[in-house]
Amino acid sequence: MSGTGFLPSDLPRRLCADPELRTFGPAWISFTLAVREGEAWRITFSGEEISAQPDDGSADPPDFRVELTADDWSALLDKHPLPRTQHVLAFVAPRGSGAVTGNAEAFAQHLHLVRRVIELARDAAAAAPAAVPPEPVDVIGRYVRVDTSAWGTCDVFYESSGSGPPVILLATAGADSSQYRGLLTDQRLTATNRLIAVDLPWHGKSLPPYGRTGSAYQLTSDSYTEFIARFVERLALPEKPVLVGASMAGAVVVEMAARYPRSIRGAVGCQAGPRVANRHTPWLRNPRVNQTTHVPEWTFGLMSPESPRADRDWVWWGYSQGGFGVYERDIVYYSTSWDIDNVRSLFGPHTPPVVLLSGVYDYTVPPSATRELAEAIPGARFREMPELGHFPHAENPSVFAGYLTWALEQIASANSQAGAPADAPG
């Protein structure tokens, strides 16, 4: 980092030359990035104009101020930040000692600008590896009708590729099957598995169920697990599937292993702990906060900065397309319905094998939380993924494919040792 302060002296040039900031504009906002009791920089967006200069406090107060310690700024601005130090949200309350003062709503509205300014100060473009486009593989999309007691009649969309034992892929909160493009086109997986990625109702290509409005969506442990069980039943697969999911889907696959143990062959959960905190905020459904920028920014920093930028951008893009309030309703499930204590007593001799994986860059569900969850499930296996973050299947699918292969092998081995038949769901 050039310059004598905590931000590089050529930051104004970097900001003005950045095409991504231009795509976010025009904007009218002024914010200060500051060292606690020390140096500060004022970043100002005035229409198409962008400026950055030292802030001595003599001008009018900014719309908001982000204040961290010198050590926190050093960690955040490192070109290769250590796990769970890659985004400003990891350093401010409730996770860190940093503070956002002034207009908190303006901070939520412009989080995408704050993130990009910090990336440019870090010179992140020089650090991120390039993505390698996967070879094309036939992916088939279909609709299937699923009847549930909670939601009624649902026509849901799913994609599939490959052949072999079925593996059902469940997307993260507010997302859809497009997250799994990298896995659905990975010939290492499709050569030996039939991959099936499904959109929940209200998500992706699955419209709201018949007679339900877009605003009617609610997600609970009961409705979530019932839908998955009915979807598995409706597919009439030749053998029981393994369920794979991350984040809220990483939690629900554990719930499925507890609630519907005879319907699945095993579960692979990523980025799930015994419970989750601090993911639900009022900004996720505030009409004055643009959900097409705030929701993807709320999630973008959870990924590893070492993952290919193109893949991370696809995750951002996917989150900019969801229906209003759908992500927030999913987070309500993840933050309130999901708790290992609600299903702990259901684990027993019929529980299928559970494998839990943890991307170490995730500052919402660190490896210690996933390990704690694994310890609460009899026979569960746990493994860290040092290269990955909260969206391992989407932010770097080629790397995650290796971990998923290992997890599927663990499940196959456990079932073989237990003498579990691979019969149709019961």
C-alpha cells in the first residue's frame, strides 16, 4: 500500500478510474473512513464525480462515518486478508469493535460503494485469480408439481445433469439453482452422480404457488422440510438421494436427516452452526433500501477474496434478482426456526450419515460453529475448507467439487459399513 497513511495516496486516481464505481453511479453521498482517534479520509460522490481527500473535520459532517482501529484497517486492507477479515462488516458491531456513526440507513443504502472503495484501496483486482470457464455439459431443466400442506400446489423448477446416485442441491437464502451452474457442469461430478438443483417456490424459476401472492411467502422448519420431502417423493428416484446445501440449506439438510431420515441417503451441510445470529437486520426489507444492491452486498463479503472474481460476481448478480422480501423471509427461518436443540432428540439409529464442511473465510459461521454442530450429531464428519467462504459451491465450484467428492465418499462408506440399502425413499 503506497502513501504514509492507512489509505494509499493515489486512492483518488483509483476511484476515478474504476469502471465498477461508474456502474453504481450516479450517487450523492459523502462518507468518512477513519482510524479511531486518528487519520480520516472523506469519500464524496456527487453525481458522476468522485473525490477522496483527507478529512480534518472542518467540513460539514459526512452522511456516515466508518471508524476502525489501526490494526483492523491494516487487516482489512491487506492485499491477501486473513480469513474473516476480508469485509468491513466483519469489523463493525455486532461482530467487531468498529462503529458506523451518523445515518445508519445511508450506510445500508450505500454499502456497495463502501465495499468497492475498500477493494480499490486494497488493490484487490491484483489479488483475485481468474475464473476458468467450465466445459459445457448437458443440463436439463424441468418443472414438477409438488403438493404441500403449508404452501398448497407448487410447480417447481429443477435442473439436472449427469448419471448415477442422485444428489439434490439446495440453494442458499434468497437464491436459486443457478448457484450450482459450476457443479452441474463439472464432469468430475456428473460422470458418477446425477445432480439435481431445485428452486424453492418463490425463488428463481419457481413462481409463487397457485393462489398465493408474492408477499405471502414464509419459511419455517416445517414448511421447508415438508417441501423437500415431497419433492424427493415426487421425483420417484431409483434410490434415495444425498442432500447438499450451504447456509440456510446447510441447516435444513441436517433437519432433513433428523425429521425425514428414511427419505435420504445422507446430508452434506456447509456453513451451518448449531444456530445463527446477527444475520437478520431491518435493512433487508426496508423500502428505502434498494434490495438489488443491499442484499448482494450483505452477502458478498462472506466469500473468500481468493475465489475467482467472476464466480463471486455471479453470486452478487444472483442476489440482485430475488423477489422483494424473499431473502429476508429465508433469513427469518435461518435465524429463528433453525436450532439444533429443536431436533437434537430426533437423531438415532436411523439417522443417515451427515458430513459438515466449513469455509474458513465465513465470518458469520466460523469453523468453530460448524464443528460444534458436528459434535451434536452422532457420527457426523467435519472438515474445514481453507480456500473457501460462505458460498463454497458457487464462489469457487471447481475447488468445492473436490470437497463434495470427499463428502459423498464418506457417506457411501458409512452406508456400506452400516449395510444400508439404497432403496427408494420410504
